[in-house]
Amino acid sequence: MALGLFFCLISGVEAADPLALDGGDVNLSELKAFDLLCKCETGCIVNTVSLSSTGSYLVAGGFDHNVSFFDSRGAQLWNYKTGDIVYTVSISSDGSRIAAGSNDKKVYFFNRDGDLLWAHKTGGNLNSVAVSSNGLYVVAGGEDGKVYFMNNAGKLLWSFDSGAAVRSIAISRDGTYVAVGNANNYVYLFDSEGKTIWSRKTGSLINCVSMTPYAYYVAAGGSNYNVYLFDRKGEFSWMHNPGYWVSSVSLTTNGEYLAAGSFDDKIYLFNRTGEKLWDYKAKDDVYTVEISADSSFIAAGSWDDNLYVLNMDGEELWNYSCGGNINSLDVSRDSTTIAIGSDAGAVYLFERNSTAFALLLGDESFLPEETAKETDTALAEEVIQPVEEEPVVTGGVENKVENAPATSSSVSGNANTGEDSGSVELPSEESSIKVLEKFDSVKFPAALLLGALAGTVYFLKRRLVKYHEMNENLEDFEDLEEEDIPGNN
């Protein structure tokens, strides 16, 4: 009897394992990769959304002039009415700090309880704001052509006057780097002290920028239908013409892949060498795209009212109709949650169906675990290393990329203008700490520790030096032929 019960138990466990089923037992077309958690009605067009790292908190802004704050169940915890339309919001990883930019020409900064900590007056409507993951820095830009960099106490640390509207801004996780896309056709990279690491002129105004977590790579999309990729030193890797106005770009955390959304109704995926891997046709303009941090899927919002989720091979996993144009999209950093803002006057929040996702991708690692979901504050700040590949320049390029003239803009505060910084230390300080942590796990016998100390210190020093040299000597990108212009460095 005991033996019979044992075999019954084993067979029951095998039947409960969804990945143990063969293809004939599961209709993959009926699986939903994501489930709708909630629909948060605002009654007005939603322009912008931003998620905390595990999707526990969501902030939104829209035509109702409100900054609205929700939890993962869809409960509105607070809202704050600004003086005009809110086009841009951003939230820190733990959801404790929120920034918003309004057409009343102000940057607003809140805590999680909805208390207004400060507001900073600018010279124009705000198009883009970004908060560093740790909530220590805020960067903003808008129609007055200025980039504003502030700390979390509201102090303006520096500003940069580009002379034309700032269309898009991205900030590294620790706030060390800021990328800017501009209507003057330039892409900029600044450090946290306002120094211009590099500035590059493209063939058209820049609609969107994206960067890897520590700015090893910067991507940009332009109105001349081109997608651009730069490394941290500003060296130009490639640009590719996907077919029409580029509305959104997104990079994998290691910079190996770049997704783009275009007004030719398509989603594109390129690899880091500039090769187009595939494109996917929606039914209308694709306004926003994002690659999940774990590189398992690409989410895209279209003006055909649909949210699309594709795998990295360009195959549709799932779609959902939101009843209105999708203007904004964000994926949580743990890759489990998607938020969208819609013309239908609502914010939608979706959670990944782990079992369905595992079946669709054929990967057991997506199956739900018994451990509780990590909190926003517990999510580790991993360090991303650049991919070691040799980039090439793709063909069919009509527009050149140039260094910015030194006189192209003016700066207030302690920022510099139009100067390349020269050599840039790669990898970042966080990478060095990561290497040291590997050695921290090695336990030497106590009796040998003192005798081996000198040799160990020397060994670690040599390893760190070698590590820095290896990463600083990344293969240089092959530049396009440039025209000489006054002020080029």
C-alpha cells in the first residue's frame, strides 16, 4: 500500500508540472503572458507613467494637470494638481521619490506620501524628467532648451543651455551620467558635475534617448528616421534607417540589443553591430517600446490602442487592447510588471503570468518560486559590463555624425561646454567593487592569513589594474567619415 501511495504521489507531481506536458496538451495560443492587475481610471488622457523597481508603486501624469500615485492594487494613494498638463514623470527604484514636469514650467518633487518637497521654476514647458534610481538626483529639460540638474533637496547643481528644445533625457542609475536628445540635432552626454563628456551632431532633431544602466552605451532616435548608437566615449558605432520617424528606443542592460519604435507602424530589433534582426508590424504608429531588464521580452505601445509583448525573436507572445492610443509605457526593473498610459483616460497595470510565460518561452526559470517577491528597496544594484564584440558600420547611411562645436551652447553653474573629456575610465567604480566582492568570498585559514596578506594585496592590485585596462581597451567603434566643422575637437 505504501509503495502504491508513493507512485501516486510521484505521478501527481509530474502532472502538476506545466513544463512536463508535451505540446499536444497545451494550447500556447490561449496562454496569457500577462494578467491585468488593475485599470486606474483618471477620466482624462494619460501622457506618462513610471514604475518602481518591482511594480509596487506607479506614478502617472496627464491632461487633467494631475500627478497621480497608485499602488500595485490600483488604489490611488494621492494626487497633486499642477498648473497645467503633465507630460513627464519619473520615480526612484524604491518608490520613495517622484519627479514630475508640467506645462506650467515647473519641476515638482514629492515623497511617497505625496508631500511636495520642492518645486523648481524653469523657462519653458517640461518635456522630460528623470530621477536616479537612488532618488538622489533629478534632471529635467524642456522647451527653453535648458538641462537642469538638481539634487533631492531641490538645489540646482548645474544647468546647460543648448539653444533649442530638449526632447528627451535619460539618467544613469546612480546619477553619474545624463544623456540628452535635442531639437538642435545633438545628442549629449554629461557627468554629474555638468561636464560635457561628449556632444555629437546628427542629421535631424532627436526625439528619444536611452542608455544602459551605467551609460556604457547611449542610443538615440531621430526624425530623419535614423537610430544612433554611441559608446560612453562618444564614439559612433552605427546608425540605421528603420523606415520612418523614430519615436522610442530601448537598450538591453548590456547594450547587446536595441529596440526601436517607429511611425511606420513597426517595432525593430538591432544587434550591437547595427544588423537589423527583425521587424514586427503593428496596425498603427508605434509610440513607445521597452526591453525588459532581464531581456526576456519587448513591450510596445501603439496608436492602434494595443499593447504588444514580443519575445526577443520578434514573435508575439500576447497583446491587449486598451481602448485608446498608448502614449507611455514602463516595465519594472524586475521585469514582472508593465504599466501603460492611454488616451482612454486610464492607467493599466499588468503582471507577468509566470507559468504561462515559462510555457511560452520554454524556460522553467520563469516558474513561480515559493520565496516572497522582493521589495523595491531589496532589489540589488547589479553592475552591467559591456558586451565584448567588434562593432561594424552598416550601409545605407546618408547623414553624418559630427562633434559639436565648442561654441554651440552656453552653460550656467560649473558646467563646461562643447569639450570632449578625453579618456574615460571604464569600467565604473561599481565594477571594481564587484570584482573585489568575488575575492571576499574566499576564506583563507586563519593561521595563514597574516603570512599571505602582503601577497594577497599585491595580487588584488594587479587584478584590478588588469581589469581596468581590459575594459578601457574596448574595441573602438569605426567612425563614419566626418566633415570638418569649426570648433571640432
